[in-house]
Amino acid sequence: MVKSLQLCKNVLIRVDYNVPIQNDIILDLNRIEASLPTIKYFLKHNKKIILMSHLGRPKGFDKKYSLEKLIKPLEKLLGLKVLFIPTITLESVSLIANKSYSIVLLENLRFYPGEKTNETEFARVLSNYGDVYVNDAFGVSHRNHASVSAITQFFENKKYKGILLESELGELNKLKQNKISPYTIIVGGSKIGSKIHMLQSFLDVADNIIIGGGMVFPFIKYLGGDIGSSIFQQQELVIVEEFLKQAKQSKTKIILPIDCLITNNIKEKTGQKHIDIMKIPQNYMGVDIGLKTIDLFCNVIRSSKLIMWNGPMGISEINDFSNGTKQIAETIVEATNQGSYSLLGGGDTISEISKWGLKNKFSSISTGGGAMLEFFKNENLPGTKDLDSIIEV
């Protein structure tokens, strides 16, 4: 442990506990479990831990998004009682002195407008809860938020990367610089706009870019296909046109679906059938990649030595439309078992593979989808600047 950490008493840690919750039940503990090595490291050195995180996108105080519901799972995972602080104010700082607790959890950061506006005053209030600051939330490190960005000004020479953050940055740097071939990028999800920078950054780097999910339909539309009522925004055609022009000048092969599963009603799941992706009828929409596409994509994956995956291949939270995502996941695991290196990123994708029991079968998992994408556009993320390692080299 570095000397400045040896002298401190209270460690303020920004974690990412933005976990999926349904009817007050936490569906996936992955992000909480991922924070445990850093927490346990400081506990071993007899430090008091103050945890802060956001949950969801609340508009002001909303009990539905309270972090109080995370107390029991945290206590179970750590085997320790956790003190919950329901209001983040200067007056509440004195509560952390309670010697009965070595772990403290603050209320949802996004209950306070100053968090998302990167307000200096809110960051100053947060800074009073710790002697040193540790960012262990890779998933929000691309955001200019008070608990990630503005707060660091109050911890000169006392700001650090947590074990999870350092590990994720190391894995991504390795991937960015790796020369292993064949190198395949698999990208899914609903919107191309948020992922185009990553796709562009991998032209002439990756051998293959596989595109699935809802973000494929602007490509199909641009190429003259009929997409029925599939997800699509007119302005995405310009993005697709520019990207395909760049791709044509590169050595990277762009691989699109050739067929898809369609339905005329997502809720009722009626009218399901596999069809040529260029010929989706009116009033039908694509909800998953088709069987021929699964074969096409999986053959490319099996021949790859380096694989990075971000985003589902369909509306995978609905079981009827999850086959493509599951088949891709199982094939990446198969390739990993044969010696390929695989990296998976993105909360939705991690939740899906967790329910299939595949979470621990990839070479590496990144807890932040958006942050991972932003890293490949600009590796100097707002939340990672000028942070030291907590472990002395």
C-alpha cells in the first residue's frame, strides 16, 4: 500500500452499483461482486470504507431508486454490517464516525442534480466523506459527473484507481494494442450512434466487425432492403454511409446478418418466422438474428483468436428472441476453450450470459459497456485522469 493511503482513516470509493432491479429484486449482482476486491483490500488494512454510487435515472428523490435495497446483499457478500446514510449533506458526514460499522453506503448520487451537472459544490460535499478518493467504477468513468470528475480537485495527490478499474484499463489497453489475428469485433444493441466511434477505431485494426441487434437495420435500409417496422431513425443513414465508405478503404471485413427472426407483435410474440433480412414485410419487425446468420457469425468466431463482444444480437431479455445472443455467447466460450482470448463488455450482455451460467467462461469481462466504447474513441476518460495505483510497485 502506498504511504499516503497508510496514513488515511476513511476511504471514499466510487463504485458502480447500477444493477438491474425488478420489483425490488436485484437480478444480477455482478457489479457489486466486482467491487469486492478493492473493498476487501482496504478492510484488510483497517480502513473505514465509504461507498458511493448511482442507480438508474431518477428525477429527484425516488424510493424506487434508493440504494438502501443494496444493504442486505452487500452485508451478505461482505459478512459485515453496512451503515446507510440517506442524505448526502455536510451534516451527515459526522455519521460515518460510528465505530460499529466499517462499511458505509451513501444514498443514490443521482438524487442530487449536482452529480450529473458535475457541480463543484456537490463534489466538495462528497469529498468531506473521505481522506482519500478511489475510483473503482469503470462503468461511469467516461462521464463528467461530480463523483467521477469534479471530485478529484479536492484530493490532490490522494486520488487512486481501484483494483477493478486498474484491471479493466489494463485489459482494454492490451486489447487495443494487440496484434493477434484473426481479430473479430462483435457489436449489437439498439443504436448505432453510441457505438460508431468504436467501430471506426477498429477499422484496419480488426480483421472482422460483426454487426447485429437493432443497430443493423440502418445498414439494411441504406443497402436498399425493406425493414418493415424494425427500429430505425432516418439520421442514422448518414452515419452508416460514412462508416461504410471508411470501411471500404480499410482491410476490415464488415459482416452483416443475412436473415432474421421477425414478429408482428413483440408483446404477444405472434407471427414469428425467419426471413431474408432484406425482405421484412410491413408491420413486422426484426427481433433476433436468424439461423443462417447464426451459422455465418459462429463460423467467423470459431476461426478467430481475439474476440471482443459488446451488445446483444436481438431483444434478448425476451426468451423467444434470445437464441441468437445465446448461440453467439456459447460459440465465444467454445473459442475461448480452444485458446482464443475473449472480452465481453456491457451491462445488458453480462446480465444475459449470467442467466445462462456463462459469466466466468470468458477470458475477461468489462463492467462498463458505454465506458468501454468511449475508451476506444479516447482512452483518456474523465474519471481515469491522474489517478495513482493503490498498490506500491
